[in-house]
Amino acid sequence: MKATEEYEWESNREELATGVLKQVAADLRRFRGATSAVEQELYRDAYCWLTADDSSWPFSFLNVCQSLNLTPETVREELLGDQSLGAFGFCVRRCGRAARKFHTFLSHVFTNEGNSNSAETHELDRASP
């Protein structure tokens, strides 16, 4: 297999694994209090997939976590915790995470900008007679 084909295959596998994990998360939230038999079955399938410790299937929960470099226990806790929040609580949690990531990003930007400004000042000090 050529390097580009191998990269493309791995990239496609990673996208599929991410999609499977996102679908399970959505099914757990959407069908938590389901009343129809079909929706209850979708919820049970998602829950069973998430809690299974089987790695014989290529896209089992454990294999998906491994291919995405995620810790299975952490993913389980997060998805089951999100599920119990309900729609509003889930949105609040997601917004909080996004706000924290944005805050971290901004602090890195301004910290690095401060370092580059001090380096420029230091260069100017050396250049002046």
C-alpha cells in the first residue's frame, strides 16, 4: 500500500470512528425518555455499544476509543453524564466547555504576544546607542 493510500485509509477510518461516537452520543440524548419501541431500541443499542467491553468488532467502543486516542472510561463518563443532563443541561455544559477553551486560547495568544513584545523591546534596547 502506498503512503498516500495508507494515510487516506487511516483518515477515513478516523472519520468513521468519530461519526460512530457522535451518533451514539446523539442517540443517548435524543432517545433517553423514548416511548416508542423503535426509539427505545435505538437507545438500548447505543447504551449497550457504549458499555460493552468487547473489542472483536473493528468499530466496537473500545476500538473506536483506541483509534481516536481516547480513554474509554472518560468517554463513558462524559457521554452518560451528558445523557442524564437533558437537552438544556447538555447545551449549558457544552457552552461552558467552549467558553473555557476560548479563554485558554485567548490567554495563550496574549501570553505569547507579551513575550514577543518583550523580545522586540529587548532588541530595540540592544540596537540603540
